[in-house]
Amino acid sequence: MKNFINLKDIPVKDLRKILDDAKKRKNKRKKLSTLDVDKDQPLKGKLLIQMYEKQSSRTRLSFHIAINQLGAGSINVKANELHLGKGGESLADTAKILSTYGDGFMLRTDNDKKIEDFSKNLSIPIINLLSPSSHPCQVLSDVFTVEEIKKKSISKLNITWIGDSNNVLNSLIATSVKFKFKLNIGCPKKYRPPKFVMDWVKKNKRKVNIYNDPKKAVRNADVIFTDKVVSLNDRVNKVKKIKDFKNYKINSSLIKYAKKDVIFLHCLPRGNEVSENIFLGNKSKVWHQALNRVHVQKSILLYCFGKLR
Ligand code: CP
Ligand code: NVA
């Protein structure tokens, strides 16, 4: 049994195995419908318990489909309907109960420590569905999308992130270290990645390039990523933060500095960090990106259950 909490803690050979498995499984499903179960039903009989303490459209739906395609079942529990928290039940007791009824637990929360505490008290795998410090399922799936579209290993590509230093970027930085790809970041000085993230990069003998000038960050990019300027867990002056990022919008004049065949990715939901014509234009692969989450998350589940082929 394995947890899937932070990409930085997972060996690259395991991440690569997940991506390879997702590719094989995706190929085999070409003629199947959304809820048709994969022939080998690898998780038949298993119950996955999902808990979202904050909003989600894509993660919730893509995991629902992924779980069904593997032959397993899922239930969504709402934090405010459990005894955990307001009902006074300890996290340790709730974790014991989840481990008694379920085979896996998946949590989206505003609290990184809660994931850590659950992981210590569960005897079933836990998957991080997004926390303030990381969004591992999203970003591993994005690596898959990049390699699928570019038909190349990500290590041969120039990846650019324009925008806030948030959970998604932390996970992207982790993958840049693991898969050894070039990562340029474009953001205002005040919003650079935190010191502990950069120290980790250094400790792993890698570097990421940080630019205040978004044009420099975009130069020669094969892929440009961005995300909302204000994340769900951001307790900031939103108006001010959005204003601080006004020169970092992905639009036609900025994207010109990238390679001609650059692709644009965004995990969604979006704000006004990207212009409508880029978001809906032919360089944008955001719907493809969202759909691939189903395929990669299936292989993440199989990794957790020690069932990767
Ligand atoms: N990208 C992503 O995780 O979307 P949701 O917040 O809708 O799950
Ligand atoms: N950075 C965003 C990602 C949403 C999927 C957030 O945490 O709100």
C-alpha cells in the first residue's frame, strides 16, 4: 500500500510507471464508453471514500469515472456530516473507521497537516486531492498531457509557468526536479516561490529560472502553464493581488515570444490571467488536459494498491 500525497516524495521511477500504465490503459479504452469497466477490473470490490472540504468540479468527476472504470465503488462523504470536527470525534478514530469500511481515502483540504495526520492514522492509502501546498494528481496528469501532445519526453521540453506561486506550481517544480526538465517561472518579485521550495530544488542539485519579465520567461517555451492568481486558500486582498499580476496575462502579444507550436495549459477554474482568445484558441489544450485526469488518476489508484503492471 502506498500514499499519494506529494510528488516530491515519490521516486521518479514510480511516477514514470504511473504514466506508462496510464498510456496503456487509455489506448485500450478507445472503443469504450465512460462507465464501461476496464476488462481486468483491477480494483473490483474496493471502496474509495472521497472527502472534499472545498469546491471541486474536475477532481470530483474525474475520480468518480476513474474509480468506476477500475471496477471499484466510491462514496463521497461531506466533512460537515461526519462526527469529525464539530461532532467531537477525533481524527484518529475517524481514520480507524474509514480504514474499517473503506479501502482508500481521498481528501481535498485547506490544511496540509490534516493530510499528514490522516496518513499517520489510516491503514489504507490516502490520496491528496489538493492542499495548500500541492496538487499532485493534477500535475502528474499534466506531464502526461504534455508528453502525449508533444510526443516527446518532458525532459526534452522547455516549460514555462506564468503566475502565482501556489500549490500547482509547487507540484510542477517537484516534477521539474524529478523528470529534469527546464522550468521558467514568470511572476512579480513579491510572489516568487517560497524559500523552502527553492531550498529543496537546490538540495536536489536542480534549478528553476525565475523572471520578473514575463516575456523572458516565455521565450522559447514549448508549453505555457498558468493558474488563477487568487487560489481557494488565499486569504489576501484579491483586488490588489490581481492588480499586481496585470502585466502577466497570457495573451497574443506575450505568447509570440514562445515557440510557434507552443501549447497552453490551465488546470481550471480560470480567472482573468489568460485572454479569451488564447484560452479558446488552437494552442489551448485545456479540455484535453482535463479529460486526461481520468486516465492518470486510474494509474495513481493502481499505484496506491500496488497493482501497476
Ligand atoms: N483542476 C482542478 O483540480 O479542478 P477542480 O477544483 O474543479 O477539481
Ligand atoms: N491553485 C488553485 C487550483 C485549483 C484547482 C487553487 O488552489 O484554488
